[in-house]
Amino acid sequence: MNTSEIQRVKQRYNIVGNSDGINHALDVALQVAPTDLSVLIVGESGVGKEIIPRVIHDNSPRRREKYFAINCGSIPEGTIDSELFGHEKGSFTGAINESEGYFGVANKGTIFLDEVGELPMATQARLLRVLETGEYIRVGGQEIRKTNVRIVAATNVNMRKAISEGRFREDLYYRLNTIPIQMPPLRDRGNDIILLFRLFAMQMAEKYHLPKITLTDDAKQLMLKYKWPGNVRQLKNITEQMSVLCDKREIDAETLLHYIPKDTESTQLATIAQPGQHSYESEREILYKILYELRGNVSDLRRDMNALRKQVEEQRDLSQVALTKQAEYGTALPSANTPYPQASPFTAPGNSVAQEAEAEEIKEPESLNLNDLGRQMVEKALERNGGNRKKAAQELGISDRTLYRRIKQYGLEDKEY
Ligand SMILES: Nc1ncnc2c1ncn2[C@@H]1O[C@H](COP(=O)(O)OP(=O)(O)OP(=O)(O)O)[C@@H](O)[C@H]1O
Ligand SMILES: [Mg+2]
């Protein structure tokens, strides 16, 4: 294992973790990168599969050519063939012009097929052909075209099960799975959990301009024992919520318990998965199946939209609570228009946030002076609610007592609304 190369990659892509599982996955990615072999990345939802194809492409001779990441689960069945392989003019209603498709455009480059288990059967047949011969035909076309594309695919579904149920072609699976890369579940990564928590705590402190949260020893123990069914994504979400919503900056086990699901199933001691046995075989897979079967249904779309809207609202709520907390900690930004620095992992090459998190030498975000922003927020909320403090506090997501303190602090006691 080339440890220094692996460290370089971690630093460049802001990947945090030092467990054998993550080091092994990166080692395989680096070894296979210079070849044209197809790679299949497998692992539960939220384990961090999406960075691997980028690492492979950037370390391959194709690095200066195109790279496309395509989420196979999000393209409607009716258009996926034309998106991937292009179409001829007039080949279907709406095909006003011809289109080259990803396989044409990405010639000499890399295509990352995310959620490859979701590909419809007809598309699977086309994909197998292009993988075996480099040939494909556009939708509605006759001409055989050639392309030279390296494929990296990822899935969080149990492919063997999909094959046995006739949802995925076995020959395609073997063709894609030339080199498998297994991303381990978070519960099997030991102290990586704490390192990742530090990374996210630091990112959220920057994002919301609040002091960074830390963990007490008992909270750390709980984190290490918890099963993390949603893996790194879940850890990130929980850290974000706690960063904004917790009044104390040091999180103890009791507080942490409020943010992790209460079922004994997931809080019990983590057990190491047996080879070939995947914990995602149960509910999540059933859910996927239902979603898959319902796809195309309008009510489904509406539900997706509602879920999306809820997410946006939740994010807005967090930002709003953060604004009021900034005033409390004196860390608010000078102007409401100043964008928050959005530290995102897996982005800016050279960014060393991840390393800082690992080194434990994390600086607290700069303390900024209290400004008008908090005051404006309070005033606006009071205005909108005709001076009703209870309603304004609810809208701001703070307690009545905190609002009262703010009103006094900003000298708004006598103001009429
Ligand atoms: N080792 C890591 N270091 C830093 N951030 C990570 C790491 N692993 C995952 N993340 C972050 O966790 C989140 C989930 O990762 P990602 O989207 O790659 O999951 P996934 O395996 O593709 O899940 P799904 O199968 O549900 O699509 C992302 O925000 C990612 O940036
Ligand atoms: Mg993904």
C-alpha cells in the first residue's frame, strides 16, 4: 500500500478517515486508475462512494478528458437511452435536433454511472454492448458508432439479489464488476467516526458562523457504539443539526441521544458484518423496490417534490436559528448579504480542512462583532407577528425567554408593531 499517495489523495479531496477499510478502498482506486478496467463501487447508502470515480479519473491517463457523473436512478426510463447514447433528429416526439449523448461526448474520458442498479433492462443491453465492443447506436439511428469510454459504476443495492429477481443482467454485472471496490459502513470504521465528526463540526461552524461543537467522552463512546444506518451522510446531518440547535457547545451523551434514532436496534453495539451479508438487504431495499415500482406515478412525483420542499425548508429553518444564535455568541457576519463560506468535502483540491480535523488542531472560527443582523431578524419577526412575542419566538425557533433577552439587548422593548 502506498501510504503517502493515499495521504495525498485524502488531502486533495478532503477525505477523512484512517481505518483499514477506507485506506484499502483508496489503495485499490489508485492501483486501478492507470488502467481502463471497469470498476464497481459497492457500499451502503451514505458511505461516500461518489468520490472514488473522481479519484480514479483524476489519476488516470484520461484526466484531461471529459468526466461525467450520471445518476441512473434520476433519469426517467423513457429518456435514459437517448441521454446516454444520443438520438437522431425526429426519432421521437420532441427530438427536434440530433443529440450525441454522454457516450459520444465523453469519448476518451470517463463516465461514472451512479446507482447503476436502477438502469432499465433495455439500457443494460446497450451498456453491455458498448462495454464489450465500444460500439453503440443512437436512439432512432442505424449507424454503428464507436466510443472509448472508461466506466466506473456505483450501487448501494444488493446486485446479486437484483440479478436473482431478474432486475439486473448477470453478464453486465460481471462486466462492470471487473474490479470491485467495497466502501465499508461507518460503524466498521472505528475512530474515523470521531474524525469525521470533527470535520463536520468545523464545516458547520464555518457555514453558520457559530462556535464549533465538541463531544464529551461519553458522547464519543456513544458515537463509536452507534450503528449509523445512514452512515457518513447521517453523521453529517446530525452534526449539522446539533451545531445549530444545541445551546451547549459541548455535546454530551444525553444530548446526542436526542439526535439519533431511539430504536434499540440501531443504538446497540455495532457488530461487524459477516462477508456476503449486507445490512441493507432489509427495509431500505424494500423501500427502493417500492419506489422503483412506483416510478412514473404522478403522486410519487408530488411526494418527491414535497420531500424536497421539506428539505429546503429545514435548511432554511436551520439557517434562521443559526442567525439568532450568532447574535448570542457574537459571531454574526458584518452583512446579511455576505455569503457563508460553504466548506464542502470532496471539493477544492488542496483544501486541508480534513487534515485539520484529523490533527485536532482546529481553530475556532474567528469571533466577529455583534451587528445589526440579529436585531433585524428580531424586528422583522415581531413586525410579521404584530408584536406577538410568542409567535415571533416560534418563527425564529428560539425560546420566549431568549427572545425577551434579545428584545432588551437591542433596546426594542418600547417599540410598537
Ligand atoms: N471519508 C469522508 N470524508 C469526508 N466526507 C465524507 C466521507 N465519506 C462521505 N462523506 C460525505 O458524506 C456524504 C455522503 O457521501 P456520498 O454522497 O458519497 O454517499 P454514497 O455512498 O454515494 O450514498 P448513496 O448510495 O446514498 O448515494 C457526502 O456529503 C460526502 O461528502
Ligand atoms: Mg451516491
